[in-house]
Amino acid sequence: MTPASFLELLWAEKPDPLYILIWVRQGKTSHWFQDVRSADEFVRHELGRDVYVGVGLSPSDRGEVNRCVSGEIAGLAGMWADLDLKSEAHGGKALPATISDALKILPPSMPPSLLILTGNGVHAWWLFKEPYIFDSDEERKDVIRLVSRWHTMLRLRSAAHGWAYDCLSDLARLLRVPNTKNYKDPANPKEVTVLSQAEHRYNLQDFEELLDEAGIPDKEAEEKGARAWAERFADTPLSINRDA
């Protein structure tokens, strides 16, 4: 898969005014594009460096030294997971030793749209049927909670095997672009390649249903409920019914 075809999968149907982020690790620079063609042209000139794409769209060009923060992301391409493999790059963390082991973390009822080998792990994408664009701040907050629940589920599934999992659930997350290279070890650069590609596309509701069925809590909703009950009875005097 070329960078162009990958970026087309993510952002071909994005609204024209919103910006795609391409981030380069060397120099930690951000580059913003309103169309896939321009983003691809830039990536093809950066193949000698570590190149990432943002999982979310920005409402504006933030310049070279900034990224769009999670609370201002305008929309998402889909859900994601960053699965690390046991290697020198990840220190002494308890991690799966093989790709097949790492994929055991993923829910079998929701196969990913894309699996990308990063050199030291696997990036998984569950693409939406079209980019999900937020209509309000409240809608963004709801999706932030849903993404947090998604990564909590992956962490719990990982822990069941005795492995660590970093809950990288912020909407400003960066993932590698396929057909580039991983230069974290400059003496041993590794190819970033597509392991598998499928036609699976999802709605946001598919993730909500899976997480509800799995009993993954929405901590913020629970806290709001607890506060509401506390406020409801805050001015109610304590009484004891001796006949109860």
C-alpha cells in the first residue's frame, strides 16, 4: 500500500476546510494539508525520516511546532490501537513476543480494517464508513469518553494475558504511515508495511454496543450520576425509621 492509497482510505471523504496532520519525528515538525494529494507529495519527500499521520482532523493549520490538542480535534478517521511487541525498543515491559500473540488483544467480533507493521509492533485501524465530524463540543466529549472506554477494554484484554498496554486514547494520537521506515534505531531501519487490509467499516454505535456488552464502564458518566444523587439529597436531613 502506498502512502497515497493509505491517506485516501482515511481522508478521501473529509470536509475540504479541515486539515490532515503529517508529523515528522526528526525535528518534531507538524505539516498541515487540506487535501490528500498534497499530503502524499510531502510524505514521498520525507521517506528518509519517521513519518506519522494524525488520527484526527484539525480545524486550522497550527504551524510547524504545534499539534491540534485532543479537545479541539474536529473529526476522526476511526478507532485505533498501538500494539507493542517485546523488543529492545520497549525496555523490560511485559509484552507479547509475536504478532499473532499481540492480535489476541483485539476483540474477535470486530476485525480491524487495517493492520500495519511498524517495525516494533502493530498499528490497528477500525475505519468509519466516512470520517466522523463533530457537530459540537459536547459530541466531541462523548467520543473522547468512548475512545477512552475502547482503550480500557484493550488494556483489560491485554492484562488477561499478563501483558502491558499503553492506553493511548487521546484524539491527537499519531500513527505511522505505511511504505515509510522506522528509524528509531538509525543503524537498523525497519520497514513500515501493511500486514492486512479488509473491507470492514464501522459506525460509532458499533463500538458503543461492543463496550456496553463487555461491561466497560464510562467513568465520567458514573461520576456525574454519583454527583447528581449527592446533590439531590444534600439538603435532606438524616432520619432513622425505628420501625423499619
